[in-house]
Amino acid sequence: MVANPAHVASSVNRLVADDGIVLATQRWQGERSPGLVFAHGFGQTRHAWQGAARSLNARGFDATTFDARGHGESEHVPRGDYHMEQFVADLLLVAHDATPAGGRAPVLVGASMGGLLGLVAAGESDPARPPFSALILVDITPRWETAGVERILGFMRAHPDGFADYEEAASAIEAYLPHRRERKTEAQLKPLLRQASDGRLRWHWDPALLDGVVQESERYQPRLFAAAARVRVPVLLLSGTRSDVVSSHTVDEFLRLVPHARHVALNDATHMVAGDANDAFTREIASFMETL
């Protein structure tokens, strides 16, 4: 009998990166191997994975989520000096921490930015000692649709002065994600917002990320293609049929690049796959884990 995932306990911990930045992690202990490490997308937090991590842990899998630097409860980089190399190193650190002594490396579940970081980490590692047992890429390919990414960045830039209260923030998200049936509650919004000294609520992520990481992303594409071509571990690509970031063209291109990868499109899901179709998303991951 599977436990009720709402009642599965977890522990919140801290990891210190090589440059001293403290990362917030959360872990649900499980006995099944390999475990899972979840890497969120740009502008998200580890809380984007709560439902999936709990459900998969209830099936026995060890699950670790974390806030990328500059996001959520992880520290911001001084002077906003962000670079993709830092994020790759952080992901490798979390993966190492989640690997039991003498045990199997975890499976990465990476959404958007998290998936791209996973491709670099896996493709550029020693093939004899990969940091992940497998990759699950969530609505991301080495080439993305520019219009979809610009829509996301437009929302992130849209409220520089923040919000007067949680209701105003909920209305902004509702307008951005009109297909979602449920309106965000204050409890759901609290991990995503911080109250500034002026009393207004602002997003949890460091605004400096919009300059550093975003500007670097385009020039990373050749490196992403090269890394993807060197990935030898099992790969599952989960995409949303309503995504404007991943398309049939980018998926076909990726499958030619990584011919051993498997692709599953989830009906009615947008780029926010886990939030739009979490039950189907979790089932696909559980089914893939059984093949390892």
C-alpha cells in the first residue's frame, strides 16, 4: 500500500558551494535505488517539485530538491555576478550529496534550466563515473523556441515594483497561466515571494539573474549540443503538448542527437508540465524508474 504523500516527512538542509554560497536543499528519505534529484527551472524554487517528490517518495524513492543559487532560500551571489558554470557546479554538488556511499548515482529530473544544466553536467563528465544514473528532461531541448522563452522573461520582468499583497500576486499569476483552474493561495505563494523593506512583496529570485544568466544562455547552445551528443545514460524527455518552449522540431532534433532517448508528450500540459499534469508526470517518471 502506498503511503499518503501529503504526510511524508522531509528534512531541509544546507549545502555550501565551492565559492561559499549556501544552497537550501530538501530531502525525502527512501530505500529504493537509484534516488532522484530535482532541478527546477529559471525563476522557480524547489517547491515546484513538492507534489512529485512526495508522490515518488511514497513509492519508495529517495528524493532531493533544492533552490538554485539566487532563488528561494538559497543565497544570492554578491554583486549579482552569476554565471552558468556556478549552476552546473552546484548541481554536481547536490548530486554528489544525494549519492549514497558505494551506491548508485541519482536520476536527474530537470525542468527547463535545470534540464539544460543536467545535460552539461552529464555530457561533460567522465563516462565511467557519470553524476547521474539517468536524465529526465522536462520540456527542454538544447534548442528552444525563442517566443516561448521571451514570454516567460516578459512575465518575470513585468512587476519590478512587486505586489501590494498576495491577492495581487495571485491575480498576476492567474493572468499569466489562464488555463490553471485553481487560483494560488497565500500559503502557496509565501515560498515564492519575499517582503521587502518597503512592505511590498517581490519574487524570491535575485533580479540580477535576468542580466547574467539570460544573456549567457544563447551562447551556451553549441556547448549544449556537444554535451547532449555525449550523454550515454538513459534519457527520458517529457514535453507538454501545449508548450511554446519545446516544439516537434526541437524534439525531433534532440532525438536525432540522442537516439537512445525516449520521448513522451503529456496532453494539455504547457511548459509548466509538473504544475499542469502532475499525476501523469509522476506516473511517467515512476514507469521510467522501473526500467533502470
